[in-house]
Amino acid sequence: MRDMERLEENLMKLIHLTGPCGFEHEVARAIYEQARMFADECRVDGLGNVWVGINGAKDGPTLMVAAHMDEVGFMVKTIEANGFLRLEQLGGHDPRTVVGQDVIVLTENGRVPGVVGTLSVHFLRYDDAARAPKFHELYVDCGATSREHAHAMGIRVGQAVAYEPSVRRIGETRIASKSLDDRAGCAVLLTALEAMDRAQLHGTVWGLFSVQEEVGLRGAKAAAAALHADVALAIDTTAASDTPPPHAPVGHGLALGQGAAIKAMDFSLISSLSVRRFLERVASERGIPVQTEVFAGIGTDAGALHMEGGAIPSGVISIPSRYTHSPIEMIDLNDLHGCYRLLLGFMEAMHSVEDFSFLSE
């Protein structure tokens, strides 16, 4: 029970932090400061990845587990003469979910609040109400009346813009917030590393809290090239499809509250069959509810780890999430708990590199 309380404490801490792609500094500092208190080795590389090493008392494989720190966000692209800010995307967005949202500009003088402007309903007769907005049409109103006024507020081109943190409990077991993708995975990994019993661990576990996943798995690519692990996992969220039509895609059956998902494939990875079977066996032995994920519309750090590190058998544990890449991403805490138990069970059960041999299946 204490583990689950600690997991939720870590989750709440991490989702209140701000860290769009390339601007993960606040998140990295928090994870580094906590992890260095228990890790055998803890460091931050030049790109910003946080490496957390745990050495087992027994010989065994080297496992890399990745969860990404970055959240989708924006960058100030231009400051118009009238003081409005135009944006560049950091990660993938649906412009329909961005309109009308509270945001913050991360300036050197602190956080400047703003809103993403929307057309007043009274002016809709001058527009096509059925037309989805284009991203280049969006703008941030931060209260500046001119470009010079925006500069005086500390706003510059190239600064990050993020969703205002706002965490809500929905029902008895669900959380809605920005950045659950992938602070939920970071919370799972951080808690599991802290709880791992070194006396029972075969080999070494490297926790990789990666940067810039949402813009091409960049942190994981660099890390995989630096460490040739024997096996790899990613812990990430994935899109659930259990909302009412027309939003629920046909043939994709993941649902909140039905358990962590063991990935079979996405566009970046066909999971190693030996890793997948190992996860399924751990789930069965420990009574952990799981779902199987087949979803070509998503990618994770495992897509980089299995290739860039030199042919590493890799898999993914996914946390089902509604409303992905929006400020109201939603997960079920029971799925989060299951993901944690599955990761910890994997680390405790692995004994040998041969457990993950291609010819073992």
C-alpha cells in the first residue's frame, strides 16, 4: 500500500511541473534531486536525459527502462506588432483542443500567463463555424498591447509556452491533467527504482528519464547509443478508445480501468516476442490485469532503444489515456498501479540475458 501512496505522490509532484520538449529542466532537476538520494549512480547528460542506475547483488542482464519527461507544448515563433504571440508546435497538437486554453510563457523573468484566443460566438456569422482552425491561425493573448510591451514583460521569440497546470480528480480513481504523457510513466519508473530490492535484483537497471520524445525520440536515441543494454522497456501512455462515437476508432479496444497494456506493435516498434511473453508471464503469475495493444498511430522511446542501441530486444508497458496530447489527458489510477506492479515484477523476475533471446520463442 505504501508503494501506491508513494507512486501517487510522485505523480502529483511531476504533473505540476512544466517541461515542454527541449525545456525539461524543471522536471529533470526534480527527478535528479530525488533519485540521487537512493541510486547507485545518477547523472544528467548534455542533452538533458537523467540517468539513474541501480546495481543488483546478483549477476544478470543490463536493463534500460525509459520514460520521457517532456510534454507537448509550444514555442514563441513571432511577436506581432499588436503584442499577440504566434506559436510553433513542440510535439503534435490538434488545434481544436488548443483554442481557449490557459497557457504560460516561460520567460527569464518568470512565468507570464496568457490565453489562446478564440473567436467570440457573436462573430461566428462572419466565419465558417464548421471549419477547424489551422495551427498558424492560433495566437496567445498575454495582455501585451504592442511588441514593445511584450518585450517589457520579458517575452522573446524562442521561449517555451506550456499549458497552465491544472489537476483534477475525476470520479473515484481517475485523474485529468496536462502532461500525464509521460509524467505518469516517469512516476512509475521513479517509484519502482526507489523500491527495488537490490538483494533480489539480477544485473543492473538503468532508468532513463528522456528528453524530446515528442519531437522524434531524440533523447532515447542519444542514450541508446551511449549504453548497449541487453534488454529495454519503455513506460508510456497510449490512446484509449473507449469514448462514445464518433470519437472511438473502430478496431482499437483499449479502455481505462481494464489494466496496463502490453504493446504488441506501434509504428515505431514490433515488440520483441520474448520480452512481450515475459511481461505476460509476470502479469499472469502476479494477478495483474493487462490488455494487449496493437496501435499503429503512436510511437515510444522503445522505437529508438531497440535500433539505436545495437539490436536490443525491447517492449513497452502502456498506461491507457483519454484525450491524449491535450490539457485534459485522463488516466485511471488502477491502470497506473498495474503498470508499476508489472514493471517491478519484470525487474525482479529477470535473471539472464537468455530470458530474452530471439530463439527462445
